[in-house]
Amino acid sequence: MPSSERANLPRWNGHQRGFFEIWFLVVLDPGGDRAWWLRYTLFTPAPGSGGEPRATMWAAAFDCASKDRPAVALKAIHPASAFTALPSGGVRIADSELTPGHCHGQVASGGHAIAWDLRFQGGSPGPVRREPRGTALLPLPTHVTHVHDDVTFEGTVTVDGERIDVKGAPGLQKHLWGHRRLEELTWLYCPRFREDPAARLEIMAVRAKRKRGHPQLSPIYLRTRDTEHTFHEMPHVLLSSVTSPASGELTFRAASATVAMEGRAWCDPRTLVGYAYRDPTGWDVLVAQSDVARCEVQLFSRPHPFAAWRPTEKLTSTVGALEFHGPEPMPGVRYIPWDGTALEARDAPGDSEDEPALGTG
């Protein structure tokens, strides 16, 4: 069995309590206006926390060019018995499947529906690492495997009856499992840049608990046409910083001895949708997400550690995914409650579509 298929094998043995497992895909239209997010999950509550085991399908469709439907997010809740581990190395939840190189499914709720039939290929032959070396060996509450990186999707997605042909869409697929949610997480993924077709950027800033004394770890992975930067490795990861100065906005910095970067990512607030993710012990982390984000990065270099930094290259992207996880809701974002299947109702959004200024840092 190829290493990517082994990495996707379920960790749930059918009996663990207080456990969750997730397989998700991000599909980004190369033009940057549209994107799709698909999530296959298992959840079993911890003893005494209430609730029943469940298997859930999640789907979101983003279209920043649409004034009427900039984002649709849905969920379908099934009993855990609807989950099946397939002999091919894939998984099935009800009539939705994720198998090697292919995913299909459908979710409908609240007058909306999303269906997909997608094939993906290319990218790395097996899982890739975007965190410091040795992290996977630690007894962490949540584990993640970056199973398929830099793949290309082809197929169709149908949103509220509109069939969309997906061609040459970059994206990825990850597998997560664990017994406790991270209380704070920020994620940025950009697989396309105008100035450098080979450039790829992924950022994950995590804090296991928001209590005092729990540091934030911010691995930043950047690949360009010239090299693979090691900002996600020790000791460089200790010099990285990721902040969110405003709703739907992210700034970041990283440096090694002779290379540095700073940048910013943002999205149209209308394209943000939210979800309540349940920890097995009963508390929720609230996730706000837009998969039609923008990003810009400024690179710097110097010949030796005592020389002054000089700007070398600027990278810009209109193809990216952006997520914010935390214990409080983000202002203006609608959320799907844990036991809900569609976004909570709210007043119609305002007409403003202004974006923040484009300066980095």
C-alpha cells in the first residue's frame, strides 16, 4: 500500500471514547474567485460528557465574485454506524466517499445543497511535513498528517443546482485525529503566486491552551523556485510570529540567519463562514474560514548575520485558504452550531466590499 494510503487509514478502532478523526480536502479554483472545502469526520464523546458518537459530512462553497451567494456552508449528521473503512484505504460516510485519488458526496440543509465528484493527482508521492522535525513522535492531543500536497483536482461541484466544472484546481488533503481540540489555531495555505509558479506557502500557528504559560508555535513553510526555506524547523520556528490584527486578517514574519520574510493575508469578510467544533469533553472551539483569501509576501536577504536586510522579491497570490480557530466567535461571522446543519440566520450583510490596505507587516 502506498505511504499516502497508509497515512489515510482510520485510527479509530471502533471502540475509543473521547476521540475525533477528520479527513478534509481544500480545492482552490486557479482563478482565485471560487473554492470548495470538504470534510469527512468521526466523533465520539468522552465518558460523562453527553451526546452520541456521530459521523458527519461537512461542505462549503466559496464564490467571492457572487453578491448573493459568497459562501455556502452545510453539514449532515449521521450515526457513527454510517462510517465505513474501505478496503481500498478510503472512508465512506453514508453515500459520501474519499478513496485514493477520488472523492464524491453530497450535503443538503437549510434550502442549500452541495454535491461533488472530484479526482485528484500529482503532488508528492507520500505525506509531507510542515512542522518541526520530531513533532509527530510527541504525545500531542491532536495529530495531523499532510497526506496529499500540491495535488490538482478535476471534476464537478454542484452548488444549489449550479454545476461547476473544476479544472486544474490546486489543493491538498489532510488527516487529523486525537482526543483533545487545540484551543487556538490559525492556518494559511497558498499554493499559487503570480510572480513565481513554483512558490508555495503554508502557515499554522497553534496554542494548545489559552492559559498563561502556553506558548504559540508558528511553523511557516515557504518554497520558491530557488529553494525550500526552513522557517518551520528548529531553531527558526522560534523566531516566527503570526498575529491577527483584524477580523479576517493575518500578518506573519519569519527569519533564518540570511533569509527573512514578512507578509499578510486577508479575505472579504462576506466570504467567512463558521463552525462549532466539539471537543470530546464537551466544550466548543469556533472556526471561521474563507478559502478565497489573498496574500502577499516580501522576502529579504543578507550575505551574513551581521549585515543589513535587503528586500529581494515580492510574491502576491489570489489563491488561498484562511482559518481562525478560537473559543470566541469572530464578529460578523455566521456559525453552524454543533448540533445544527446550516448557518445561523442573521441580518443581510452590508454593501461594503472594501478591502484593507495592501501594505505588509
